[in-house]
Amino acid sequence: MKQTRFHLCRQLFGFLLLFFVLGGSLPTNGAPQQETPAQKDERMKWWRDAKFGLFIHWGVYAVPAGTYHGQQIAGIGEWILRNAKIPVAEYRAYAKEFNPVKYDPSAWAKLAREAGMRYIVITSKHHDGFALFPSEVTDWDVVDATPYKKGLIGPLAEAARKEGLKFGLYYSQAQDWTHPGGAKAGYDEGESWDEANKGSFDEYLKKIAVPQTREILTQYSPDILWWDTPRWMTPERAKPLHDLIRLRPGLITNNRLGGGYSGDTETPEQSIPATGFPDRDWEVCMTMNETWGYKSYDQNWKSTEDLIRKLVDIVSKGGNFLLNVGPTAAGEIPGPSIERLKAIGAWIKVNQEAIYGTTASPFHRLFWGRCTKKVSDHGATLYLHVFDWPSDGVLPVPGLKSVVRSATLLASGKALQTNFDSSMVRVLLPPAKPDPVCTVIKLDVAGPLQVDSNLPVETEDGTLILSASFADITNRGYGQEAILADRSGGKCITNWVDERTRVAWIFGIKATGTFKVLADLACESAGGQMTLRSGKNQVSAAIPVTGSPDAFKSVELGEIMLEKTEFVTLGLSPVAKQWKPVSLRSLRLVRVPREK
């Protein structure tokens, strides 16, 4: 099977899996197409090449920093007004303590550039309704309500562009928890925990959202407009906001306006789609710890290694990575964020050729890492991102049929030898791994790129092994993440603590039939249950105790009907409130013979 057709199917699987996991809605086109495909490609080109951007969540919520009346409030920091149901007047008083005298927009822009980022997106107004710019339609802004008395958006836009970065603005068009009538998660339209912010949603849109959107588009000419949370939005309510896009030719928008307007980009949040999206540009937005806005006691930081590999994973699937920082009320980006951004930038500086301007991998899955590519009229370049260095010094590239013209270590240019047989190319590596996080090998290949699918397939005897290395792990975010790790002598999915995490495989079978599912797993606590799903078919399974977290055993999870299609999917999902942490090495599927 050739690369193009297979990649589209992979994208479709990822889109449908994310739709199932996150409970999203499929995009629709809310307005007639006003540009040709070629014109859209030209408009989107810089964004598609950029790959990496900085997200900034900043506002009055940085003052309480997650604590209200001495109590640590559960949830993300910027939601403290809603989660703690703080009276509007009391929350507005926090603005008197929002005085970002240490704000240095030039330093922020330089940090983004040093991190290898190509664009910045900052919250011009989040759900608390507070504007970081001087607004003519409200006094709930940084100039009128704080001792700082100066706008924050303009200086950052100028600094970003001085550094050669594109500049974008986030705007919460629907949710607004201070202005009367704004949407509020968990409440019916017009209702609230406080009489002060009750009112007409249509009046709110007319008096606040529409004129403020006009303000930010005309005052700052952003390259990106990042809508968020389209609660209570209908096509009629969204249209006046959508029509304002014409004020900024070339503007890129996302899919969160609502009312059926799909925008330019999909926006998976806090999780990486299994593969990608068909015929859609997409961008993962993610935090470095568990909050977007500053929360003083959230120290659950992702490691630099994890963030670099997430970047590579996303880019290898054709997406962009928008990585967040949450500055303090004084205007400082937390030290752990700066440390990680600089480390990521050091890696990108060496390996930038394998990131910027690349497109998605032609392979289904590479158990040792990921792949990005560049294709030209004269051939292609594959960038092999090696996470796990082979102990035998041989890196298999299964399914690659094209002739390899050269192989080099990207960082040093050192030439590597390759050999080829009917099933794969093999790259001969030096004994020591040059980069402990991710070493990139550059393969130049001749002619049209030819790659056969390396999907797991059913053998002649009716069995199929689905290893942990070939699984798609979808974490929900805002909690512990299941990961692929070395444990007890082999790769396994471990730290599967969050019941919102899903695991799935894509594979091939010879014919529709029933398969017995055997799992090589470890579980030390009783009472866990999971659901196996494939299409419309599903079965529930109890997870037996095997002993310690390293006591792997083969256990039968049940039998499930698998229907023959070009690509079969099988997903595992925890049963809510009946989940116990599991480590999983593999599934073994055994075809059940038909009764004669």
C-alpha cells in the first residue's frame, strides 16, 4: 500500500478516535468558501511550516493563584472564579493586586524565539472577562481596573514581530463570568451563582464580544484569532463575530467559534490525537504542568524529555504544538517553564531541519521513535527521530522501498551505512546514542517515496500480536499520563492511572470473525474493569489481580467480533469509577474457529 492512501486512513482513524474520547463535534462549514485551495495553502503556509508556538494564559486569576480564602481550589487556575463561585465584586477586587511591574515583553519574545517557537498566542480576554488591552466598551481591563494602567498586548505584539515571530490573540467570545449575560459553564442561559453577572447573552455578545473582537483585530492586526468555548453559540449569534474576520486579511482562526463555523484548525487540548485529522490543519495545545493560568502550588511539571518527544510525536502526525506558560501577577514566567523552554530550544537548534517545514510520517508506527519527512520532485528526505537506541546497533525501517542515497546523523553529519532487503531498510548505528532524548537520522531517498504499511496483520494460523509499542495512547490531560516505558525486561504501557486514558491499535485481519483477546498485563488491585471496542462491537472485561506491578501474566479478557475492513481498530477504555491501575505489554488475538 502506498504512503498517501494509508496516511489518509490513519488520519481518519485519529480523528474518529479523538471524537470518541473527547466527546467533540464534527466540524461543519458555516460559510461559503471564499478562497481557492491554492489561496488557502498560501495563507496557511507559514503556520504549517512553523510547527511550534507559545501559548500564554495571563490575567487577574494570577493574583489568587489557585487559592481562595485560604483554601486550594480544585481545577485549573484560570477557572477559580467559576469553580469557587466567587462573587463578581470580590473577584474584581483582585485587579487592585494585578500589577505586572516585572513584565518584559521583549524578554518573553526572545524566550519564545530561543525555544524554537515561531509564533505566540496570548489571552486578550479569558473567561473571567478581564481584558489585557484598553477596551472602550468596559472598565474591566488592565488600564482601568489595575494599578499598572498600561496595556499588555501592544508591547508584546511589537516585541514578537521584532523577533520575527507571528502574533496571535486568544479571545473568549462566549464564556464571560463578570459581564452580565456572558456564558457560564454548568449554568442555563441567563443563570449564574451571582445576580451581578446574570443577564441576556445576546446583549452581552452585542455590547462586549463583538465590539471587543473588532478592537483587537483593528488595534493589533493579529495573525491568529484563537476563539474558545462556544457555549450557547448558534449560527445567528456567531455570524457577527465571524464576519469581523474580514477586517484582518490572511487571519487564521480555529474551530471554537461555534455556530457551525469550523475555522482553519482543529484544536485537541491536553492530548495528542492517535494519528491526525483528514484534510484539516490541527494544533495540540498543552500545559507544562496541570494548569493554564498561574497556580502557585502546581509543581507537577512535565519533563523536558517528555515535552521534546511530544513535539516530535505531534509533528510526525502533521500537527503543530502550542505549549503554554502561565505568568504571575507580577509579570514573571515561572522558572520551571523557562528552564524547559530553553532546553527544548537547544534541541531544536540542532535538529531544526527535521521539524520546520516537514510533513507527516509515511509509516503507521515505528517502535523505536517517530519520522518526519520532506518531499520534492527529485525524491524525499526522511528524518528518523530515534527515542530508543537499538542495543544491536541496527535500526530497522520497515516497509521503506525507496532507494536510500545517503544516511547521516543530522547533528554531526556523520555518514552511516545502510542495507536493504525485500521488507525493509536497515541503518547501521554507532554503539553510543548521541542524544539521550532524541537522535535524528537523515535519510535521503531517490525517486517517488515508496512505503508499504507496517501495520500488524493476522498470521496464517489466525493469531495477531498487538504490542505496547504499536499502541496509540490518548491521555485526557489534567492528570497523570499513561506512558510507554521499559519495565520488567520489555516495553509496556504503564502509569495507566487516569480512567479517562484510552489505548487503541490499528491492524489488519483476513476476514470478519470472533477473536479471543489475551492480555499480557500486571495489576495489583482487585475490582478493575475495562471495555474492549471495535466499531459497534464491544465487550466488558474484569481485570484480575496478578500480584505486584511487575507481575505480568497472560489473562483472557473475553471474545469480540472484529469486522473485516481495510483497517480494523480495537480500543481499550476503563470503566468509570471501576478502574485500577494496569501495566500492559501486549494483546494477543486468537481467531475462534467457526462451528461446523
